[in-house]
Amino acid sequence: MPSVRVKENEYFDAALRRFKRACEKAGILTELRRREFYEKPTQERKRKKAAAVKRHLKRISRDEAKRKRLY
């Protein structure tokens, strides 16, 4: 759990903003949303496999765009 120490003469809003940024960096909200409901092991594997395929296709298209000269 990220923690933020409020500095002297620091506004509460600034400390809250730093805390939110720290939580976002740590991935707490995404983890919370992911664990909100139970996900069956097969559904989890299927989701991870789909994400891997998507990453792979994205990497391939990026590499092809690099190789292709646009002039």
C-alpha cells in the first residue's frame, strides 16, 4: 500500500494527488477491479492468451511499419 507523508505547509489536495499517483503507479485500482469478482481459471487463461495474441500482433505490425519505407 503506497503511503504519502504530508509535508509541512503542503496543501491537502497536493498530498492527495501524490497519493493517487502512487496508487496508480502501484496498480492497486486495476488489481482491485480485476479481483472484484471471481474469475474461473479457464477464463483467466483465455484472457491472458488473448492479451498475448494482441501484444504479438501489435509487435508484428509495428515491426512491419518500421521496415516499410514511407517515401
